[in-house]
Amino acid sequence: MSLSSAVKRIALFGSTGSIGTQALEVIAAHPDLFSVEILTAQSNDELLIAQALQFMPNMVVIGDEKKYPRVKEALQATSVKVFAGERSLEEVASLDSYDLMLAAIVGYAGLKPTLCALRQGKAVALANKETLVVAGDIVMRTALENRAPIIPVDSEHSAIFQCLVGETRNKIEKIILTASGGPFLGRKTNYLVNVKKEHALQHPNWTMGAKITIDSATLMNKGLEMIEAKWLFNLRAHQIQVVVHPQSIIHSMVQFEDGSIKAQMGLPDMKLPIQYAMAFPQRIKNDFPRYDFRSVKNLSFEEPDVKTFRNLALAQEALEKGGNLACIMNAANEIAVYAFLKNRTNFLEMTEIIERTMQSVPFIAQPGLEDYFESDAAARTFAADQVNL
Ligand code: NAD
Ligand code: MG
């Protein structure tokens, strides 16, 4: 991709989600900088059709094949090509006709299309953190071998990435990942045992998709982000520190070897990291609300409560042990969150499902890609059995 080319052609994977729709707002505001080449969605055919009619991409993919006839019919009179199914996601990701993939699919499903883009040497703006949690070593190696840049979209990782601009030769002593603490900050087990999904879906600072909102409530999101950071910035476990910062104004920090700490700050609004990743290395002028130091006077920081929110301890273990353990943890978590959203398990049981799955699925110290696929499948089966899914 030429960084100076006038219009970046975007392949937006997961266009109907929280990140996807916000990315389209950014694109709509900057037709001089971005055009839409590909849109993909799993099941929301109505929204995908509306997006296609507005942005006129070259092609769309609907994951759910049953929805194909409706999408096809609705776009019949246009030049938009319509494909369906999981394989099509990979085929379309492997095309040469776009400049940058915005990887905004949720969960493990994002891994294969992202790998296809990287194998083509495409730049990837990565929102889908699970891709790095599952197979971070292979994903980063594929990016390196194909000279494909990965630009983080996750707000914490975007913050770290922004702090590192101009610091290529300087070593990181540690990073400080900030966590809002989620809706149950300060709560203890006796409270969490009765938490319902409606309550867990209310995040104090961010409006996001259902899965990441539950992950934020259980602190698994921060656990996934520690592992995401390890791969993105080539860090050791001891260089990654989590600090709870309920105001979500500091999005994360980097401490260099001289002890100097850089922070990236702003109001919590995902459009900023989305826009930064899509336009990198440029910054684009916008009229998003600005943070005013006089209005939020107190920025506070505290230790995360890993005894109550044990998912963070499980993720720490996966981070330290490496191998396929994070892949197993991620799969179990996806099943546990799905079960919780279907009222098939309770808030605290999610952690138990994950822990048992991590103990039961065989550990592989140096997995290949097939090992990751198999570990993911084995962990899903094991976790689903626990909740009779
Ligand atoms: P979401 O649930 O709102 O949207 C997910 C998108 O992925 C939808 O377009 C959906 O159609 C698609 N999708 C779902 N399952 C699929 C499958 N099996 N195959 C193909 N496509 C599928 O999720 P989101 O909140 O937008 O999050 C997307 C990713 O970005 C996640 O990995 C999340 O962790 C990460 N992220 C999100 C936020 C946020 O503010 N929402 C912030 C940081 C990181
Ligand atoms: Mg984040």
C-alpha cells in the first residue's frame, strides 16, 4: 500500500458491529481519504444492505448463507457483488483490490480472514483482539514476513502505539494498561453471584458489542488485552501492568528505560482510535468532543482486584505460560459469554468454565496453526459440555 495514495480502499470486516458502524461514520466524513471496497456481516442482512446502498462497495459478504437470497435480491439493481459463507470471507480477504482491512469481526471468527489479508501484505487495522490472543505468534510472524503493518484499534493499544511514534530505537521498560474496572468495580463475590446479564451489559464509559461488554464486566477484556499487547509490542509478561482508572481518560501509558512515562489521553470515544488506525500515519482533523481538564478534575488509579475478578489471574497465567493456553482460554471464554447471554450460566460460573477448560484441554508448548484450530475446537466442545449447550 502506498501511504501517499489519495484514497484508501477499505475492506471492512464486521461492518454491522459497534466498531464497524463507527468506522463507516469516519469513512462517510472523509470521502476524500477513504472508499469502501468490501463490507462483511454475519447475520444482520438489513443493515448490511443499507450500508451497501449507501457506500456502494465493490462486494459484500453475508456470513449466514440463509440470508444470501435476501441480500442478493436487494442489491440486484446495483453493481455490488454478493457472496456468502465463511469461505467467502477468506477469499474476499485474499483479494488485491483493497488497501487496508479493518478487522472488526468479534471473536475467533476474525482470525482466518485477518491471516489472509496479512499473507497478501495488506495493512490491517486490528480491532479483533481475539486474533492475537489465539495465535499471536503466527499472526505477528505472518505480518513480518509479508511486510504487512498491523495498526491497533483497541483504545489501549492505540494509545501505546501513539506513545511509541518516534521512539523506534528506545526500549520499553513496561507498559501500563488502563482498565475502567467495568460496571462492577469495587464489588465482591457475594454481589457478583446475583448479577444478571442486563446489568452486566451496562458499561459506564463505552458502548460496545455484547461480547466485549461482558468481557469488560468480568475483566476478561483486560486479560485478553494483556496478551494482545504482548504480541503487538513484543513484551514479556513482567513488562505489562494493569491499573484500574475508572474515568477512562488515560487510554494507556508507556514507561521507557529512563523512567519517563508517556500517556495518550482523550475522552473515551472509539472513533478516535478507529480514525487514527485508518489514516495512520496522518492525523485527521475532526470535531469530536474534547477532554477538558477543568471538567474531570480527578483522575484516579487503583490495583485491579484479581481475587474477585479471577479472569484476570487466568489470563495472567495464559500470558506467562504461552503455548496454546491463551487459545484455549479464549475459546472457553467465548462459550462462557455466549452461555451467559443465553441465561445458561451465571456470572461467576463463567470463570469456572474457563478455568476447568484450561486445566483439561492438553497444553502444547509450541503450537502450529493447525494445533490452534484443534485446541480452539477442543476447548469449545469441553466448555459447551459444562453448560449443556
Ligand atoms: P459487535 O458484536 O458489535 O460486531 C461484531 C461484528 O462481527 C458484526 O458485524 C458481526 O456481523 C460480525 N460477526 C460476528 N460473528 C461473526 C462470525 N462468526 N463470522 C463473521 N462475522 C461475524 O462487536 P464489536 O463490539 O464491534 O467488536 C468487534 C471487535 O473489536 C471485537 O474483537 C472487540 O473485542 C474489538 N473491540 C471492540 C471495541 C468496541 O468499542 N466495540 C473496542 C475495542 C476492541
Ligand atoms: Mg480496549
